Amino acid sequence: MKSDMYHRQAFVSDHALRNYVRSYVHFHNVQRPHAVLGYPSPAEHELQCS
């Protein structure tokens, strides 16, 4: 997990932390461009391969 995701964050509860992590994982796996894929997001890459 990237340290920039949670650096200097104060979470008021476990629930808030879990929601934040879930949101980051979604961003990383669906929206974030990946250099190894030629810079499309994983979701875009998957559509191109289908």
C-alpha cells in the first residue's frame, strides 16, 4: 500500500480507515494508469484485450 495514501491521515474509526483503504484499492485497480500496461488503467486494458 502506498504511504502517500494514508500519510498524515487521522482516522476516527476502523470503519473510516477501511472505507479509505477500499477506495484506494478501487482507484489503484480500476482508475490508476499503469506504466507496465502502456498507461491505460487496468479496467481500460481489460476492455482492450476482450
